[in-house]
Amino acid sequence: MLELLSLTPIIKGLILLVVAGVSFPITGVYLLRLNLLPLRFMLMHGAILGGAVALSFSWNPFVTVIAVNLLLVLLMTKASRSLKIDAGYVSSFYMVISISLAFILVYKFNVQAKDTLSLLWGSLYTSDWKDVVAVIAFSFLLIMFQLFYYRRLQAFFFDREIAYTSGVNERFIYYTIVLLTALTVAMAMKIIGALLLDALLLLPALIATFHAKSLRGVLVWSSLWGGLFATGGFFLALIIDIPASSMIAVLASIVFIVIFIIKRK
């Protein structure tokens, strides 16, 4: 293992996983608190569309995925606000149209199947140092947002109308949360792929809700669990010789089941 850890791609992968594992579950807490679980499906399909666009026109996949997801989020929130319907319904529409456009591009531009599948599985060990810096910078931004706006977020999650009447800029908080979630999903797909990103986003947050008694506790514990799963899954994957993303998902699922059983008893 020491020999593997001397390789630059392995080091970059470890840094990405640890940073993402600690910070990304924060957006998982947001999704659970606001009941925006359908949103992540739209963002996953949007990321596949962004990847298809990038592969079709030889653009930077990372930047293209982020741009497409941000566009979808803006369109979804604008439609939800103007039509006064649940954001989950609107996200379902954009989810369908995104994957349809992605398949059209893959067919028309003869994108290789292996390149398309890489969008689903992620590319942890092919990341460059720019990707590492981008993830670290975004994680720092996410944590700072949570720390600086904690009291306003606490009021927002309790009741959005009460928060608004208390002077909280409810619209700003909502839009920022959705935009941060879009960026998180795009980066998580780059690291562990679309199929397993919930192992970093949702499972740590869900496990934290089993034993934490407050919003602060859920946020802290979700970050701790996420960091544990990312680090432990990475080293176990090296020992067993399996993909790190799969090991993280298995480890998180085992802990989830054990804590769920204990909680029930």
C-alpha cells in the first residue's frame, strides 16, 4: 500500500475523497431538510447531459457539467416560482428532457460508449491538480456559507414564512442552497460517478439524523460520517483492490443498516 500511496494519481484521489467526504454531506442535509430529493436526480441527468455535450464538442467536461447544471437549476427555480408549483414536479420534466438530449448527442456525434459510461462511474484517479484545487475551494466556500448563515438557515429550515417575516432573505437562501447543491452534484459525479454519489451526499446525512438531536449536530455528524466513509472506503479499496467509489457505498450502507437496526431496537 505504501508503494501505491507514492503515486500522484492515488494521492490526488485521496485528497479529493477526504475533502468531498467532509464537506459534501452538508448539501445532503439541505436536501433532506427541504425535501428536495428529486432535485438530485435532475442534477444527475443534467450532469450526464453536460458530459455528452463536452464529449460531442471536445469541451472541458468538468466545466461543461457545472455550466449545464447551473442552467438547469436557474430554469427550474424560475419555472417553479413563476408557475407556483412544487420544484420536484419541475425537476422531473428537466430530468426527462436532459437525458433525452444527452442520448441524441451521443447518437449524432458517435460518442463512444465507454466515454459515456465514465460519466456514471466517475474518474477519481484521472483528476488533475486543477480539479483538486477546485474541489478544495468549493468545499471551503460551502463550509463558510454554513458557518456564516447558520442562524438564518436554522430559521429557514424551521419555517420559511416565519423566517421571511423575521427578516431572513428567504429567496436568497433558497437559491444559494440549490446552486450549491448543483455544484456539489457536478463535483461528486466527477469523483465517484452518478450512480454512487448518494454515498457521499445522502447516506452520511441520513445516518446523522438517527442520533443527532439538533441541526448543528446533524451537520457536524454528517461531515464526520462522510469523512470516515471516504477515508475508510479509500484505504479498504486499495487493500481489497476494488473501485473506491463502490467501497465507500458499501461501507456507508453497512453502517446505515447497523445504526438503523440499533435505533429500531
